[in-house]
Amino acid sequence: MAEAGSNDPGLFVIIQTTRSMRRLKPDPVPDELIRQILEAGVCAPSGGNMQRWRFLVVKDPETKKSAAAYYKRAWDEQAAPRYRAGAPAPGVSAERFSRMLAAAQHLADHIHEAPVWIVPCLEGAANPTRWAGSSIYPAVQNMLLAARALGLGATLTTLHLNFEKEVEALLGLPQDAHSYAILPIGYPLGRFGPVGRKPLGDVVYRDRWGQPFAEGG
Ligand SMILES: Cc1cc2nc3c(=O)[nH]c(=O)nc-3n(C[C@H](O)[C@H](O)[C@H](O)COP(=O)(O)O)c2cc1C
């Protein structure tokens, strides 16, 4: 909990304002801040506390450029046409949706310019079940929240997985390790703001699917 009078916005404000920050400055980020983000990541739970996670911190411009070409291909050829042909997410205005698409396009064009990437990975056989990723995404969310708390922007991206083999080869992953995201991190060009989500009434039920959730009910 934030102490009265401190500048710490407090956990709930951090959660409510951790949105995807896709426009980043190329300015370097001190290693100490990256270390704090990684420390937050490894506080997350993992199945059996096995901690099979591995985190690749990528700063090398050539490596980022090579991987970014695959990310951009996935956006240009697959994701962008699909989003542009589709409707905004429920409750999202056409204007907000089009701003999101513009920001996503910007990220696809500039992802290699983010000063630091964190690539969260899991060691072990590829897991095609519903458990896939369940021991790494809690760490990812901790890192997104930590970046926000430190005034750094980040986005959870997965588009590189369309070219998983190519990107993992150029990042030097061994056969038994797999990447689950790329988090481009840097100082944000825009401001943090509240996330846009459906109201609880649309997504929460009580006791039985479909029954409205009402406080005190
Ligand atoms: C599993 C997952 C994959 C995502 N992959 C991408 C991605 O590849 N590129 C991207 O720009 N955003 C990606 N996002 C970010 C979402 O688009 C974003 O979180 C969502 O639109 C809500 O916006 P907000 O984070 O600004 O609140 C991903 C998010 C999740 C949870």
C-alpha cells in the first residue's frame, strides 16, 4: 500500500493504468531498472515452483533488427489485415480501435528501436495443451506491472510466434526451450492511462454460469 504523501501510486492504480505502450523512445534504459523488472518477474508463481523460466534480455541492435523483420511480416501479412477487416472489441469505440491499430502498426515498424527486449521462455518440451504458458505469463504480467511502476512502457507481444522457429534460431534458443512473448521496453512517448475494459457485470457470474453477480447477494 502506498504511504500517504508518497509518490507511489499504489498497486491498484498501477494495475488500472498498465496499458500497452507501443510508442517508445529509443533512449537507453539503465540495467538496474531492467534488473528490477526481472526480479518482479521471478516473484511470480509457476507450476510446482519449478521455475523453468528463462529470460533473454536483448539489446543488440542487429539481433533485434533480424527478429523484428519476422514480427513485422506477421503483423503486415496476418494480423493487420484481420484486424482491419474486423470490428472493434466489444465496448471499444471505432475511434479507440483505430488508435490501437495505428499504435500496433507503429510498433510493427519500430519494435527493433525499443532499447531493450525481454523474451520470456520456458525450458522443457513444447506444450500444446491448455497449460501452455501458464507457468510463464504470470511472470510476464509481473514484469509489465513493474515496468509501469518504474515509468517504463512495454507491450506483451506474441506475433513473432508466427515465425517461432526462425526467431528462436536467431536468438540461439536450444531445442528444449521456447519463447512465449517479446516485451519491447523503453521510456514511453505517450502517457499512461486507464485501460479500457468491459464492466464486471458483463463478465462475472455468481454460482452458476449466466447468473448475474451482485455484491452482497
Ligand atoms: C496473449 C496476448 C498477445 C498479444 N500480442 C500482441 C502483439 O503481438 N502485438 C501487439 O501490439 N499487442 C499484443 N497484445 C496486446 C493486446 O493487444 C492489448 O493488451 C489489448 O489490446 C488491450 O490493450 P491495453 O493493453 O492497451 O489495455 C497481446 C496481448 C495478449 C494478452
